[in-house]
Amino acid sequence: MKRKTTDTVAVTGATGFVGRHAVAELLRRGHHVRALVRDRGRASLPAGVELVEGAIGNRDAIAALAAGATALIHAAGIVSASRDADYFRVNADPLPAIAAAATAAGV
């Protein structure tokens, strides 16, 4: 049963394997979903998902993603990279900014 809710759930990594499934379940449960995407024109997400364009390391984009949200799911990540620096750039480096944006937004 689909319920109506005004909750906005922000999602990083919404176009990835885990994120796509999280977005689908959130929509099924009646949540409003706001997703961080690198390129709005190339993002393949269901209708109704609000898109915030920006890189995972962009503090302004993360702040816009978190603003007004009641929850934030951080599903962005890579499982392998040719260089350690690339792995950390995606998986670890953004975490402080994501936590700070969520805290500032009251998520």
C-alpha cells in the first residue's frame, strides 16, 4: 500500500546499483526523493525524483541536497579504482561535508 508522506529523503549515489534500489523503495513507500546526480541530462531515475546536479565533493551541491530533507542516504561509492586516491576521493573524502550538511540542515 502506497502511503502519502511529506518526508523528503535525500540520496547520494541514486543512479548506482544500491542507490537505484533505495530510490525505488522510497518511492514505493510514498516518500519524496531528492537525488544528487553528476549530470541531470544523463541521470536515469524514475519520474518524480527531484534532481540536484553536482559532484559528490561539491559542498554547495551537498548542502542543496540536504536542505529540507528529513533523512539522507549516502549510497555513493566505488568498489574498485586504479589509484587509491580515486577510491578515497569518492568513498571517504566527501563524508565530513555530507555529515556537516546533514547536521546543518537538521537531517
